Amino acid sequence: MRQLYVLLHRYIGLATALFLALAGLTGSVLAFQHELDEWLNPSFYEAKALGEPLQPGVLVDNIQREHPRLQVWYMEYPDEAGHSALLAVVPRNDPATGLPYLEKNTVFYLDPVSGVTLGQRYWGECCFSRENLVPFMLEFHHNLALPGNWGLWLMGGVAILWVLDCLIAVILTLPRGRPFWGKWTKAWKIKGGHAYRVNMDIHRAGGLWLWLLLLPVAVSSVAMNLPSQVFKPAVSLFSAVEPSVYEARGRVPTAELGETKLSYQQAYELAKAEGKRLGLHAAIGELYYSFEYNFYGAGFGQHDTDAQGKSWLFLHGTDGRLLGTEIAGQGTLGERFYRLQLPIHGGRILGSTGQYIIAMLGVVVAVLSVTGIYIWWRKLLARRSSRLRRA
């Protein structure tokens, strides 16, 4: 059985090493994505006008009036003075052709008091300019910037293999024979010596010391990429997990989804009233509309700073009735576990300390991938040399 584990660890590691190294290094930087982006692009975020902020609906109407071929699908509304509002837009359909206008997906940054546009950028544009660096890295980290769902499925498959390999790796460190603890303690040490020995010790000891941190990140990676396909069905074996509003609305015939009648401002006011009724004290920091399924989602809080995740309310786009809720700290154990995955993956579950931990773990993942390849290469050379000597 141990030989099977060795083979699985070897070939799973080789198959995923490059992807994990890239994801680890980009994830290390993205642990501070908001802070980094604000440092690179201060003009996007510094709103200097003084006074009462405009209502979210006014900001949406202003952008759509200035850019009639674009429509807002998502916005971040600031809860403190001096910060800009973010509005993400996509092309409208051309009535003459029924196809989207040839406009790019754009993100606008507005002063919430004056409504003046502070800056704009095309989301996902390549690659290393200060405007595009963080958005591109975010896309690359999640889906390798591949079109459609190919990147999500690929990285989701890598995440599943990573979880499996984490379990196999710890089994392989367990010693054969006694004394168990006396032998196992050697696996936790970097003893030094020649290059192969040092790499082996770093690979094994590094994985062991940080295993309890690496495994949750690996599990959360599955949740980020394959939530309805893999993660929720697996969790529901132990605790019920209700379908998300996206999943539930996806099962409704298109003709029954209704027409868009609710404006952003109306959705904002209804969500605020519902949030007050449900005891949600944080301000609405995010608001988006699903054109495909005709509903609004309102997120309470800013930048996922709540250790239990952000609370969300979902409203029908026709009449504003409440379609569902995802309230932090509420629901079944399975639902609460699922909602923790985003704060775990970004480290926000432990505040700024968690961000530093995630940044460190990203580098560790890359180091483990590189040392694993080096160990395989050295063993491959040794096997070839042995065969030549026998021949």
C-alpha cells in the first residue's frame, strides 16, 4: 500500500506542481489585493469631495446616462468618507441585432459625493501596467485567464488533487516500525547536508509544520472553483446545504423569471429595510444584479472583513420580494462551513494576521512544488544510473 501512496504522491505532485506554484505566488500577492491596488492606483480610490454622498441609484443612473451602450451589473458603495464608489459595467444588447455592443467590460471609480469619474479600466486586460496588474492577477489566480469556464474547471480539478495529495503526503511521513514518536520527530526537522537531503527535508518538514494551514486552503480552493459541482454535494453528505439563489433560479424556466422592473435604488432601499428587520447592522457595501436570472444581491459589510463571511440578501428583480438570505453565522452547519471558505481562502477570517499567513503560505506552496520536482528529478537520474550500471 505504501508503494501505491508513493506513486500517487509523485504523479499528483508532478501534474499539479506548476499550477500550484503559480497559484501560490499570485495568491501570496493577492492576500493584500485591496491594499496593493490602492497603493498602485491612488487616484481610483481617493474621493476628495465633501458633503452628503449621492444615493447608489443616482451614481448608477449617471454612468448609464453618460455611457448608453453600457449597463451596470455590480457596484461597491463606500461606508466611510474619502473612499470612491466602484461600478462595473457590461455592454447592452444592440436592439438592431440582438447582440451585445462591441464595448469592453469596464470598471468606473466615482466620487460618491460629487459623482465625478475618478478613473476607469477594462477588467481583465493584460497584464503588468499599474492599472491592470491586480485585476489580471486575480483572474489568473482563479482561472488562469482562460475563456469560459475552462480555467475554473481546470483549477478546480487541481484543487481536488491537492486535497488528496495533502492527505497522502502526511501518511507518507508516518514511520514504519517503532519507536513511532522517536522516528516521526525526524520528519519534522531540517537536518542539513547535501542539496538533495536539504530539499527533501524542506519538502517534508515544511509540509508537516504547515499541514493544518495548507489543507484548509486546499479545501477552500475546491469551494471557490467547483462549489455546486463538488463542494456543496460533498458537504451535504454530512449537513444539509440549501441551493444558492443562482442554483435555484437556474432551475426556473426562463419565461417564469420575470422582467426587470426594480431599479438599483429601489433594490438598495428594500435590501436596507430587510436588513434592518433581520438585525443586520453593517451598511450595504455591495449590490449587484443578475441579468440572467433577474435578481439583486445585496452584501452587508466591506471587503469581506467579517470573520464569519459577509451577509447577503437576494431580491426578485420584478417585485422586490425576498428570494433568499445568506446570513453570517446562521444556517445549518454545512451552510456556515461553506460561507467560511472565502474568508479562509483570503485569510480575512483572522483579520490582518490571516492575510500575512496566506501571503506566507503562498510562497510555501511554491517552494513545496519546486522542491518536489527537484526530488523527483534527482530520483529519476538515480534510477537511470542504476539501470545503466546493471546493463
